[in-house]
Amino acid sequence: MAYWRRRRKPRTKVRSPMKLGVRVQSAVACSITSKGPWRSAKTRGIQQALSNAYLKSQGLVALRDGWMDQASPF
């Protein structure tokens, strides 16, 4: 959601998912909406653009992975 909230202009909201491999129709549909960033972050286009693999390549650690490392006795 924080990545999506940084984009202010609709033009930027369309171009940024397209740079990450999302189709034009999906990028337009998820970026030009009256919904807030919390709700639009759950759309299919945003989920494709900001996948867990992309976020991991940016240096972010998934909370689930850290939790599993701590909780696992093995």
C-alpha cells in the first residue's frame, strides 16, 4: 500500500505497473479509480506488479518468512 500511496498523478499510477509487466487494461483499471489506496492495493493489477518476488528483490523481508524462522523448532 505504501508503494501505491506514493503515486499522486493518475498518469504515474498507470505507467508504474506497466513498467513492471502489467497489461495496459489492468493498469488503467486499477489506477484510475475512486477507491482508496487500501482497497485498490488488493486489485489484481497491483498484486501482479508488486508481487512478493519483486518486493524481495527490493530488499524487503516478508513477515511470514521471519515468523516461520522464529516459530519453527527445527
